[in-house]
Amino acid sequence: MTQRRLLLRDMVRIRCVEEELADVYRDEQEMRTPVHFSIGQEATAVGVCAALRRVDVVYGGHRCHAQYLAKGGDLTAMVAELYGKQSGSAAGRGGSVHLTDRAAGFGASSAILGEMISVAVGAAWSFALRGESRVAATFFGDGASEEGVFHESLNFAALHRLPVVFVCENNQYSLSSPLPARQPPGTSISGRARAYGIPARRVDGNDVFAVSEAAQDAVRRCRRGDGPAFLELDTYRWREHVGPHWDYDVSGRPKSDVDSWVARCPIRRAAETLSASDPGITDELAAWTREFRAEVHEAVAAAKASPFPAVADLLAGTYES
Ligand SMILES: Cc1ncc(C[n+]2csc(CCOP(=O)(O)OP(=O)(O)O)c2C)c(N)n1
């Protein structure tokens, strides 16, 4: 399969997984973890992770399903984690904001805004000290770029020329607070990265081909030992901040804005671009959708059939144990 088809296929898989999970979350009321869906934002995770190798490590935030899956994280373990089951990726203790799959190079995620930015810098530092040709990448939102740890981490990474790619998924909102209400006019998140001497590109985050090309550049720079790189990817989440629903007009986001971003759907755009030279892509899309829906149904069934962690093991993995 061509690289371009693979990018589209990965986005379709993530969309199918999240849409199915949103439906069962809403209809069954069985999953009790908070869920932050990336529906509409798939191109950022897919474009960036396609530029990484399995040995490279990704760290995410609360909106991490897409990043985990794009990096090759195990779907069955992810769904079980969302159901709080022992077979989950964090043994049912973490929920959707604490996914991890070390074998796939998805290090960790956390709902503490900005926390994983510093952990990624630490990982990159260890790669540099050991002389390993590995790269760390960290995803975070525009809101997280307002945390102090963002600035400390960028400064340290630039100073020590660490192999880390900072990926800001700028979906313009922190909860219901829009970017212009939070950051001074005439400034930008990528501009702040440049202030630390880090080359930063601002890219259409709903164009998976543009994201993938920019990410390849960023990763190459890291592997050459030239230091960190920064990507600011403009995108938009379609659903509410947390939960499975659409949130037209109730969270400060006018329906017309949401609709205009739905019209810029990263999957539809990539499919349209490919169809010019690859007319079979429409049939492929339908086949992939069937395949991935079946895959997630199976993962949901497996999660439901799994046991919850035993009460006796409640403290396993904590400082108490
Ligand atoms: C240190 C910290 N402060 C505040 C919060 C509460 N909080 C959770 S998500 C969120 C908004 C995050 O916005 P952004 O970083 O842009 O990511 P998005 O949800 O848009 O993907 C906030 C303020 C938190 N989890 N951690």
C-alpha cells in the first residue's frame, strides 16, 4: 500500500474507533472514564506518528486516543482500559487519559496539562546521553502551551539540543475558552517556540500530507543531532471537550464554526486528493470502514468479558505496595 493510502487508512481507523466508542459510551453508560475524543483531529496524530519509528517514543495528554493508536498502541488494551478492566493498558487503573503501550513506543499520557512535555524532554535527554538514535515526540493542546512547564521544557531542550519534537494541536479552545481570550494579539504559539531558538512551523493540521511532510523534516533534524523542532498544527475538535456529544452553541462554539470545520474534514480532504490519481479509493474507504467497525466491536466485546481488577490488588503499582 502506498504511504499516502496508509495515512488515510490510519485516520479512518481512528475515526471508526472513536465514533463507535462515543456511541457505546453514550448508549450503554458502562464506561465510566472521562473521554476526550479527537474526532476531526485525526490528521495531526497520524501525520506525526508516520514520521516516527517504533523505537521512538510518544507522550500525550488527556486527548490521547488518536496518538496512542497512530503510534501502534494495542486497540484491545485501550478499550479494556476505558472499561476499567484488568486487561487494560494500565491494568484498568488509568482510564482514557492514562494510556500507555511501551512496546509500541507510546510512553505515557496524563491529564495534568503540560506534564508530559517535560517527561518527553527527559526521555530525549536520556537518548542523547546514551548516544541512541531515537526521538521523543510530545502532543499537547494550545491550552497546555500556557503552562509554565511548557516554557521550562522548551528552554531546556533548546539549550541541550535534545531530539524532541513538540507537537501543539491547536484546536483553538481550552475547554470553552477561545484562544484570543487567552493569548495577546499579534503573538503565536509557534512564535514562542522560536523565541527559544527552536525552528517552528505552523501547518494546516487537517491536511495529513502537509503534517506528515513537516513531521518528517522535524524528525530528521532531531536525528541529525541538531536539536528540537516544533510543530503548531491548526485543527478543531468536533465533539464536546469531554464526553461523546456534539456541543453546538452550549460551550461558546457557534454551530456555524463547528460546521465549517466539519466541512474541512481531514479524512474527506485526503480521500479527495487521492481520488484524483487513485479512483479505487472510494471502494477502499467503505471496506476499511467495515473492517475497523468489526475490529472495535470485537475489542468492546473482549473488554466487557474481562474482569475488573481485584479489590485485593487495589494498591498494586502504588507507593503503598
Ligand atoms: C495543570 C492543569 N490545569 C488545568 C487543568 C484542567 N483542564 C483540563 S483540560 C483543559 C483544557 C485543555 O486545553 P488544550 O490544552 O488546548 O487541549 P484540548 O482539550 O483543547 O485538546 C484544562 C484547563 C488540568 N487538567 N491540568
